[in-house]
Amino acid sequence: MTRAQTIITANKVVSNWGNWQTGNMPPAAFPLSKRRGRCLKFGTAIRWRLVQFEACGLKCRLVIGFNLPKETYVATLAVEQDRDMSVLLSYEFHGTHPGWHIHGACGDVNGIPEGSLRGQWQRRFPKPRGRHRRGVFGVSDDGTAFQVADEFFQLHNEDGTLPL
């Protein structure tokens, strides 16, 4: 059984580190469902970057997006499934409500529906009114935004270097 946590802790082979961009993300960057024409969209004020890698024999995409003035951050991990993608989890911060949190799917990645960003199969940790260990935004530029994603999704090798 492969779970989101298994992919996060696994060694990764990065095929594309991507570059930071501002503005609309093209639909081909993070297509939720090619059959239905659904994709992840960010507003024009979001700075974003797409990282593509393989872990546990699965092709994965991680999109990182942030907006400094609004103190908004989202890093969404998905597994490519044929022509669609299954979203495993999002690590987020919103200036409008407390703390860093996760919207994550529990269980085997093969049981996660394809083509949707959110659904009843996901849970929020911690709960909205629960205690949040990290309450400070802490993102100040592209470097710190990438560092947050690297720490949470463990993009680095065991020795601390990034697998280039």
C-alpha cells in the first residue's frame, strides 16, 4: 500500500525543478482531468513553481504557489494516473485563518478519486478550531517558499542536498 506519507519520505528522482513564474498557470502544468478539461488554477497575483519527480514508482507533481501581501501559500502534491491526477494533499497557509494546515487523503493512493482537488475523502489537520503548532507565515521570497515545500515534502536527499 502506497500512501501520501510513503511518497513524502521516499527517495525522489526529480525530472523537472521548474522555475518561479507569476501569473496564470497553463492548464497543462497541473491537469486534474484531461478528459474533463479540469486543472488547478491560481490567480494572476500568485507566484508559482512546478516540480515533477518520481517516487515509489509513481510520477508525481508538486505545485507551489504563494502571495506575500495576502500571506497565502499552497503546495499541492498529486500522482499522475493515466490521463488524470489524484491529489494526495495540500500544505497551506491563509492569512485569513490560523496556522499552517494540511488537506490530505488517507489510505492508499489507488483509492483516491482522480480529477478533483477536494472531496470527502480528504481531512484537514489540524482541525480549523484545533491547536496549530505553526502560526507564523514565515515566507518572504522564492527561496523561503521553496524551503517550506522542501522541508514538508522532503525533496532533499538524506545528506541535505537537493537531488539535481
